[in-house]
Amino acid sequence: MLKVSYSSVESHATNFDRLGFTVVVDVAPFVGNWLRQVHSADISPRLVELTESQRSHCSGRGDARSFIYDRFQTDVILPEINSFYKSVCPLAGEVAGRSLVVSPFERSAYSVKIYEPRTCEMGWHLDTNSITVLLYVTTNVGGQTEIRCLDGIVRDVKPVAGNLLIMDGTVCEHRSRIVESAEKIVCLLNYYNEGECHRDSAMDKLAFGLPSSGEVKADA
């Protein structure tokens, strides 16, 4: 399902070591189908609006507003995503030089986020999961993912459909800027270092409006 040449993994690993992130280009040419499936979904995403004070648990700065499908809803609207999520894990691990595992926390293992134009954004923050992967489902003007890299320089990643951003969001502060003209859709994939799986129970309550399901192991 992944369209990636493993001969390029070494260069991505070099970028990752130097910057804390890398972008694998055109790895998912099927996202056009996924976009149609999201638009035709019978279930509605949840609007998540958080103030800076509510986001303090993740060192968040600024407000956050987006629409989100959690893992269970995403499984309904994108039945193929579970196999894609599992297939990305070894690639992300090879790029990061780590032994990664899929998330044991069911609800947050992966999700779909929708940013409406001129109203939605995600302020600066750090992640609690070891490696974050973003699959861009849409190509947008604006809506860049801004990353404060390991060298201290802030760099932009433009949303391009089919591209895959692999990032250590635990050390690289990042944010999603406001989209200018059309909605931005991303699939968010969370992975953990083997033996280092922890997620604060407050995270799922804020992100999805439900208690953490961390006690329940994901169907891997």
C-alpha cells in the first residue's frame, strides 16, 4: 500500500537526524479516494475548540480549533486506514532509527483532522507520543505545518496530497497555520518507542470528549 522506494530511506533518516523531521513525497497516491470517502461520510466529525490554558498539559501555546474523527469513526469512513497505519510503522521506525510500535491506546492511534478555511488552526505544542506521522489528504494554500527544528530554525511543510510527514513531535515544537481558501484534511498517525507507551488520560478527554481508553489494547 505504501508507494516508497526503500533506497531513499537513508536520505530521509539523515534529514530526520539533522532536523527532527522529514517528508516522504507522493507516498500515498490513493488519497483522492480517501478524500471522497471523508466527504461522503454519514457520520459527522466532532468540533474541538481549546484555549491556550486548556492546552497547557502539552506545552501548548495559542488556541486550537479543528474537526476530528477519532480512530473508531475513522475505521468506519476509511476501512483501509488500519492496514496503512500498520504499514507505515516500520518505515517511520527505520527513518527515526528506533524500534517503534503501533499505539496501544485505541481511540488516539490514528484520526482524521479537518481544518476549515480562515477559522481552524492548531497552536504551538509538543506531542506525547514518540513519533508523529501526518498524511496530507489535501493540497492547500496556507495551512502549513510549522516545525521548530533541532537546529532551532522554524521551517514550513506545505500540505500536499499524498505526502507523508514523519516527525519527532516530542522535541520539535510545531503548529498548523490557518488555511486560506479551502479545507485542509490530514490523517494523524501516532507511534511509540517500544517499551515507552504513556498517554495522559486528560488527552483523550480534551481531544475527543471521552475518557481515555488507554487500558484497552488496540487490535494490532
